[in-house]
Amino acid sequence: MLSLRHTTRPLLSLVTFGQRSTFTTSSCVWSGHNKWSKIRHNKGAQDAKKSIINGKAHRDIVVAIRGGPSADPETNTTLAAVLKRARSQGVPKQTIDSALKKATGDGGKGSQHTTYEAMIEGTVGVIVECLTDNVTRTLHNIRDIVTSRGARLAPVAFMFNRKGCVRVAVEKGEDFDSRLEQLIDSAFEAEAEDFEQSDLEDSTTAVEVEFICPPTVLTKVTAAVTASNLAKELLSSELIYKSADDSAHGVTPEEETLERVSRLVESLEADEDVLRVWTTLD
């Protein structure tokens, strides 16, 4: 509870006819002000984090359905994994249902898959995948976002290759190296082309392993890496746009370029019609 206390301090002194008079003033100190400011700040940060999680879950559900065999998690393993993760993160049922309806077209309006291309900083290509029930509205929104971030709509598809991407979580442990080797062998037997290991966000007990493959064998690679208990969890299985310029990998762009691209991606992902944003810096 806010408390109000008064403090008194001398303001000025006057000497009049040999008498000394002191004038004082009172000031109000709201002792609870800082506490509530911090609470509001913390709540704002928590709300922003929840919004990011909910937005990502919504996009992941739509992508899993659009790229999978059905909207049934019993037959769509990617969707099942996405729904499980969304519920464990506390994503509201309303958000999940909204994504399911949008992906299946049960919202009362037909949905159309559209792709937009843009260039930023003169060298960085951007592809934006959308699912919309109003192409005119989406085009207007994407164009406004792109131009407001110093970019422009431009043909950049030649800067990308279409690939399949499977991401799994692998538990750490004594036999980690052995399990990882078996997992990689299984993926390459299923015609995976490359893999990359990285830290798994919000986890200290598992790592993320990403497999890249031709689009035509995405289902095959997904089945191979999830068939055994080598992987703890399927994180995603989808078609992606990957930079066609392999020489660009390993080259760190200027900090200012990274910041501008990051702001553009964040603004695009905030639009409700946007599913995925790919850049040649990914």
C-alpha cells in the first residue's frame, strides 16, 4: 500500500525587529511509488514475453498443419509436438483454437498462402510467408512495414534455396556422443545433407540438432530421427528458405546492419498474417 509521510525542512529565515522567524515547507514523499513502478515494469516485461510466446505458438501451429498430412495430431507428429510445447508454455486455449481454425479454414473465410520478397541494406534478401483471408490488406501491411524499416519490396528469390529442415532436442548424458552419432547416421541414411548442433533455448539438459535436407525427403528424414529414442523431442519439421550463398555464412555483417534487419523481422512477425520470415543472414 502506498504510504504518505511528511518531512519538514527550513526554507528561509528572516530577521525582523530583532526577532528571528523561520518559515517551513512540507513535501509529500510517496514511499510506495518505486515499488509499484517496478511491479508495472516487471508485469510489462512478462506480458511482452507472453505475447512473443503466444505469437510464435500461433505461427508454429499454422505452419505444422499447412506442411503436414493433416490437422490431426495423431497423424501429424509435428503438430502434436507443437501443441504439446504450446500447452506446457501456458499458451491460452483461445490462441491455440484460433490458430487451428486459421490453418484449416474453419474461421468462416478462405485463407490464401502468399509470399512477399524484399531487400534491405542493399544486400540482405528477405522472404515473408503469409496466410491471409484478405490479400489486399496483407500486401498493404507488408509494404508499410518494409518501407518504414528502410527496406523495399524487390525480387530476391534467386538468393535462396528451398530446403527441408528438421529440428530435434537431444538429451545430454554419459552416452550423449554415441546417441548423437547414431542420430546423425540415421538422418544421413534418410538423405539429409547437413546438420548443425546448438544450445537449446531455456534448457541446460538438452541440445538442439538441426538437419537440412531436400524438400522431397523432409517426411523421410523426420521419420528417421524420431523413429527411435535417440531424440528427446521433435521441435519442428518444415520447409524453409535457406541462403543460396554459402560463402556468406561465417561472415559477420556490420552491427548496424544486424540491428536494422532484426527490427524489420520483429515488425513483420508482429503482423497477424505473417507465418515465417527468412533472411539471407539466417
